[in-house]
Amino acid sequence: MSHLIVTDIARADSASIAELEALGVATVHEAMGRTGLVGTGVVPVQAGARIAGSAVTVLCWPGDNLMIHAAVDQCEPGDVLVVTTVSPSLDGSFGELFATALQRRGVRGIVTSGGVRDVAELREMNFHAWAGAQNAQGTVKATGGSVNVPIVLGGAQVQPGDVVVADDDGVVCVPRERIAEVLENSRARIAKEEIARARYQEGVLSLDHNGLRPLLAELGVSYVRQQESAIGD
């Protein structure tokens, strides 16, 4: 198996990244045709954080964080470190010292299928993490891996330089070549939701706003009074 550190990845423009961050995971996921989610196996270790940034990808050996050390050198301001292992591992391969180094370089946070530790310190220093576990189990530095190569994290394929958006709803990966499309779809979705929100505030029911009553009838859903039904008997 060859081990690579790719040093010159292309990144998205900062304005697009900032807009994707403001939109959030749920909207971006919907705008991508309900694709791109990492999945429920990677969760935030803090509440209320929302970040987006270009992915610096890391492929490690289980129980070994050597390549995270190598990846720090490849990170630029605004990046998000995205880490997985060649086979499943929840060892705590990332902690406060790594976060200190990455924060100094302007990195927005880490997304990892593995474990993180020093969670109290990460929260105190406001370095954001999404992880497969909170785990004090330590790791070694003994096995080669790769940096800035394509990886699979949960349900998403992540290419180096793709935009990763993460918040309380989870993590979504936006392929760099789809950013313009996703932004256009997201804006249209936001505009549609603003209309719906205004109508709901006026008291209009979502059933009527979305024209769903005919669908209920089509599916054989009927309305009856309680005394006419067998429910509760």
C-alpha cells in the first residue's frame, strides 16, 4: 500500500464557504438531493457550533495518529481536518494539543470517524469537533498513512478540497465541483421556506399550503368523528 501526502490541493473560494456555513447542514443536504451526509455515527462534542471549510483529508491506521501530525503541516486558515481510519477505530486519536496547533493555523475544526479526548479543554478553547466517540484511549505513532487523498467517512465520500459543513444536525460534504449548483438550490429553498413561514405565522396549515389534502384522499386517508371510529374501544 502506497502512502501519500498531497501538498497542493485546490480549495473553494472563501465567499462560497461562508455562504454554505450560514445555510447549515440540513438546507445544504436537501439542496444536494438529500445526499452528502456523513451520518449519525459522527456527532458534535459541543452544542451550538456551526462551521464550514475546505477538507484536508487524513487516512490513518487504527490506533495510530501519526498521519494527523503530518496533516497539520498541510492545513491552511479556514480548513477543516477530516480524519478516518483504514478499518473502524474509536480510539482517542485527537486531543487538546492537536487542537492548539490547528487553532494557531486558523483551522475551523475536526470531523473524525474516530474518537476525540480532552473534550472539556476542546470546549473551553472553542475548538469544534465532530467525532465517532469521546474516548480517552490513547494511540501510537508508528504506521504510515495518507494526507489529502479521497476517503470515505460514514456515508460520504470526501475529496480533499471539498467543502465540509458541520453543525448540531451533523456533517455534510459538498463536492467542490457542485458548489455553485448547491448554492443556487439552497437559495431557492430558503426563499420557499420564507414564504411558508410567513403563511404559518398567519395561521395557514401546512396541509393547505402544501396542497396535501388531495394526497391524503388519494391514499385512502379518511376523516371520522371519534364516536364513529373503533379507536379507543
